[in-house]
Amino acid sequence: MRRLLIAALLSLPLAACDREVGYSPILNSEPAADSVQTRMPRTLRLYYSALPDVERSSLRLIGPEGDIPLRGLHNMAADDLMIEILEPLANGDYAVHWTAVVADDPDEYSGVVNFSVELGACAVGIRESENSLSPRPWPVD
């Protein structure tokens, strides 16, 4: 009886570690992790090993000026989460903080996907110069 109790107690830590240490269900992202975006991203999309539960998952985008407004977390296709970025992003470093519950797994997973935005002067300046442009008359001969 004593041996059975010892064997049971020794197997408890192994049963609690049925997942490898550092496991994460995230497979890929758009923008890609550690990428440099030269075009304005309009959405965030994270791909998982199984279908995430939208109601129990979240995405948060943090940039140089703090939180960026997002809207409409949903599943776009199989095994992903997608959300719209509501404001143009300035040049700088960004972090997507995600939390997801996937498939029938009751565990909540979380992590961070980092990317940078480096837009050319034309893309950044368009917004600033929209009001300063005035129509030029055609040259008169």
C-alpha cells in the first residue's frame, strides 16, 4: 500500500506537465513577428494551432504613443483571430499582446508579437500635407 501511495505521489507532477515547457499555440502572424512594415498595416491577424474562442480571447496593440484603438475581433478563417486597426500607425516599434483559448483546451495562453513600422517620407507626410496643398494653375503661355 505504501509503495502504491509513493508511486501515485511521484506521478502527480508528471501528469501536471502534459505540455512541454514554453508551449504556445500561436503559429504565425500578420504582421510577422520581428518584421519591419514599409506599408501601413490595417489589420492584425494571428494564426493558431486550433480554432481560438473569440469570446475568451483578446488582442491589444501598443505603439510608441500607447494603446492603438482596435475593432471587431473575429475568426476570419480556420484557426485565426483578426482585428481592424482603427488609426494610421506612425513609424516606430509595436507590440501585439494576445490572449487566446484554443479549441477544447481550457488553458489560457498569452504572448507578444513585436513588429516595426518604417514608412517612407511620402506615406508619413501625406496626412500632414493634405491641407497645405493648393491647386496650381496651368502655366499660361
